[in-house]
Amino acid sequence: MGGWFEVQTLIWLFPIIFMFHDFEEIIFAEKWIQKNSSLLYKKLPKKVAAGIINQLSMSTAQFSVAVLIIFLFVSSSTIMANQYLHEKPFGSIAFFAVVTLTFFLHAFMHIGQSIFLRTYTPGSFTSVILLIPYSLLLYGTLLKYDIITWKLIFICLPFILLLVPVLLIAHSIGKKIIR
């Protein structure tokens, strides 16, 4: 029974961990991009830097709307994973795996950005102290109790690319709703 409780707890922790991470991004992103635009132009090709700045140049309120939209996917995947555990309709561990794998890999993007730019980037702190440890514990536990397999993980990896348009659309909606 302890394993069952542990699995359920880890699954339901996902939206909480997500929000702690995204609170860091919400709080720091707007000021960071304003302060570091010149650094991006200095370190990256001009077109790449301009694209990143254009995508991330939004107010805290606009960014919060984008996070809300992404949170709907995080919450949906969590509910569907719980449904899967209870063998109820609309249960899916695969959707949960895609969303949590995206989140896990996203952590390494933040760390890579900080290393490349040689400065703090919003999201890097919680990536190191929350996202990576949580993801390792989550996946270790899901694998231990045969809720997922390595095969499922590898099958889900390409589907992460389907969430990129969701992110871009969420940013676009945030910019349109809040002016």
C-alpha cells in the first residue's frame, strides 16, 4: 500500500512543482529580458536573438496568462494519470509521460541557458532544486511499480515536439488577451 500512496502523491505533486517553477519564471522573466536583451544579441546570431526576445517580451500579466494555459495541460495530464491508476475512463499515463518529460527536459534548457549566458536565467534555480530531483523521483517510482516502461518513455519522446506549438500559442494568447 505504501507504494500506491507514493505513486499517487508523486503524480499529484506535478502541478504543484510546475507552479513553483513557473512562479519563478513569472516573477523574474519580464525584468530579466529587459535587462539582458543586449547580452542575447551579443551571444547569439541576431535573428535568433531577435526571435527569442520577441517570443519572451511580454509583461508579467501576459506571461501569467500563458502559464495558465500551460497549467491546463499539466492539470489535465495529472487527472488523466490518476484516472489511469484507477482504471477509469479517460485515463492515460502516456499523456502524463509526454507532459512530465517535456517539463523534465525543459529544466535542462534553463540550466543550459544559464551556462551559455554565464548568468542566472529565470527558471534555472527551481530547475536545479525542484524539477530535476522531482522528475528523477517520479520516473524512478513509476518505473519501479511498472506504471510506465522504458519503451513507453522512448515512444513518448517525439510527442514532446507537439507541445512546442502549445507553448507558442499560449504566449500569443497571453499577448493578445493582456495589452
